[in-house]
Amino acid sequence: MIHAQEIWEIIQRNMPRGQWVSLQDIYRIVQENSNLDAEDFEPEFRTSHVPKWHRNVRNVLQHRKMTDEIRWNGAADYSLF
């Protein structure tokens, strides 16, 4: 299963800086630059169809917003400083 630190490193290495990037594009960046396993694709909740790794990406983004390492535009777009 992919961990928060690995997700953050992928984002830092592959997300363009200084421009807004949609959450869907961040998911694509993480998926293309990681080795997600079967556990990552399990649903985040029993009643959900959203894979666990999407929740983990959102959690990383939320944490990095609070530490001022990434900006959020109030919708679903993020920007690295």
C-alpha cells in the first residue's frame, strides 16, 4: 500500500510548480508514478467505490495545505509553491 510520504514525494517531483492542477490530474500523476497494489484499490469504505489511495492523496493534500507547502483554490485545484 502506498504511504503518505511516497505520495508527497511523487507530487513534489511530478506536479508542475506555480500553476493550478486539478485533483483528478493529481490522482493521475500519483497513479502513473507509483506502484499501486491491490490493497490501494480496495474501497475507502465498505459502501464506497472510491479507492483507498484516492483518500490517501486527499489526506496528504489536506496536511500539506495546513503546513503551507501547497495552496488550494477552494474548489478542487492545488498549486505547489
